Amino acid sequence: MSNTPPHPDQERPAAIRTLDLAKQYGTGDAATHALRGVEINFHRGEFIAVMGPSGSGKSTLFNMVGALDAPSAGRILIDEVDAAQLSANELAFLRCRKIGYIFQSYNLVRYMTALENVTLPMVFAGIDAETAHKKGMQLLEQVGIADRWDHRPLELSGGQQQRVAIARSLANNPMILLADEPTANLDFKTGREVLDLLERINKDRQVTVICSTHDHRLLAMCDRIVWVRDGRIERIQKREDLEITVGHMAGEDDQ
């Protein structure tokens, strides 16, 4: 029997697994193959960046693992449940209970206050109003914006809207947090604050955080970086294996 200890990744169960995942748009000669046989495990408690040039399939992969789109072939197992086999109602339940979403454009409801936006997923989950209100305020406090609970999105800065979006994503205690370009619309300082917040959530709550991003600042806090190109996983790197120098990252190419 081998005395070699298992790799740390092997000790953690997968939050998401993809098996021979493919996505095709269109048919015949006009078909676009956005994903081609992608197989990857996202482990529980990991912080992962998904990176790649425009048109690489990065956004498609992000939508697939978030159960926002259905594959053309292959399987997506979210907490060992095959998302492709679920009905519309079952998918809605899965997304509501298992996954928190942070969208690049925030996707806040304009006529609702910050607190109402945060508690909206709890309403869908059937949580009573008093409990939702209390938890919503706690979440706004955790992301540092409780004093703006009664402000509507147009009364908030971009960074404040992003904090509300993060609080909303945590409403139903998800095991997976998907962040699509979370710093794209923010200035440098605010973007740094948002990244620090995501890192704290990952460590304190042991939530699996998957970010689709072009922001190389994210690399310093990720466990792994998944590089996507031409619809395939080009390579997967651990943070400690990256070689970063001023103005360049080894293997960065034209990402």
C-alpha cells in the first residue's frame, strides 16, 4: 500500500463536475462550437478564476456551470445532480438553493431598495418576511452597506450596487458563488475592495467561488486558474505555479 498522502484536491468533493461537456449554436456549416468536450471538477471551498480571450468559450462555460444554459451534449453535475435532466421547476429550485449569482451589470431591480433586492431570493424560497428582513440587514452589514438599505440602485454608486448584488447572491446560503467580471465596471480601489470581499466570503463561508474575469489582480487570491481557448480547457494552473512579473505573466499570451 502506498504511503503517499492524497493530493489536497482529491480530499475535497466536487461542487460541480462537467463530463464531456459541449455546446453548439446553429447547425451545419454555420454551426459554432462554443465548448468542445470540456471535463473539469470545481472543488468545494475553492476560489477559481476562469480566464480566456474573447470568443474562447469562457462565458459559455460560465453559463453552463451556473445552470443558466443547457448543454448540447455531455453532463453538468451540480452537487452530484445532473442539471441537464431537471425540469424547469427543478432547475429553478436548484439555482435558488445552491447557486448565488453576481452579474457584471449587477441586475438589481431598479424600483426596489437595496434591502428589497437582497431579500428577493428569500421570497422566492418561501422565507417569511420578518426572517428575510433580519437576514437581509445582516447581509448588507457584512458587505459594508447597511446604512444604504433604503436606497434604490440609481441612488448608489457602482461599487455600492455591486455590494448589494453580492449580498443578494448570499441570500439563500449557496454552496456555489458565480461572479461574472465582478470588477469590470469599477474603479481600481473599489474593484480591490470587492475582490477582498469575495475572498473573505470564500474563506469564512467555505463557498466555492468561480469568477469569469480579465482582472489579473484576482490571480493572487485564486486556488486555481482555468484557461479557456477555442472551446476547450487549454490549461489549469495553481496559484503557486504562476510566474508573475511586472507588466507580464508567464504564459499569459494574448489573454
